[in-house]
Amino acid sequence: MKDFLIFLWIIMAFVAMAFWEAYIEGKYPWAKRQVGWEKRISNHWTLTGYHFWVYVMLLLFLTLPLVTSGFSWRLLGLLIFAASLGTNLEDFLWYVINPFYGLKNFNPRDAPWYRWTKIGPVTLPTSYYVAFLLAFLSWFFLVR
């Protein structure tokens, strides 16, 4: 039951973050109108100062259980599992929640800041597949 509550807590935090990010970015996705720096990482990905600090904040929040409860591989696996699924959920919900951008723009043409990958009939941002794989591996090797 404790594992489920930790998982649910992290997922709820990512849902809240989807609202927060959709309201902050509005019709300017990938922090196009945010202050701060922007660094091209590859042909398909640019890191903004805004997103860098969001990731730092997430890492600090997500590792809090390890700091307060002590390290365990099982807890680390649960945190990785929940965070991997949570990042995909948060990102997808951004399209559902954001009234200026919308779910209709969740595609390679209208969201060029992603690298997209097609596996079978499903085309998703490559990071979604990576996060699903990370979630599976962390669950299989560390949690179950």
C-alpha cells in the first residue's frame, strides 16, 4: 500500500505540473517566451533555462524520500518508475489542458521540438518510448 501511495503522490505532482506548465507557456510552447538562456543540444532538442531548472527541481523533489527514509534500491526503482510514467503523463496532459495549443497539435508537424519515432502504428516523441522503457526496467529489476 505504501508503494502505491508513493506512486500516486508522484503522479499527482506531475498532473499538477502539467497545469502549471500549460498556464505558464500558454500559446508559446517549449518556453519560447520565457526569460533565460537557450542551448541547442542536438538537431532535435533545445534546452531552455526554464526547463533545466524544472528538471533540477523535480530531481530534488523526487529524491526527497531517499533523503528522509534512507537509500534502498526498491525505493529508487519505485521513484524512477513513477517519474518515468509521470513525465510522459505530464507532457501529454500539457496538450490536453493547454487551451492555446491543444491535443490536435500533438504530432510531428506541430511539435517540432521533439524527435518523433514511429513503432508500428504509433508515432510518439522518442522520449516517451525511452521513459516507458526506463519505467519497465526499473519496475522489473528494482521494484517487483
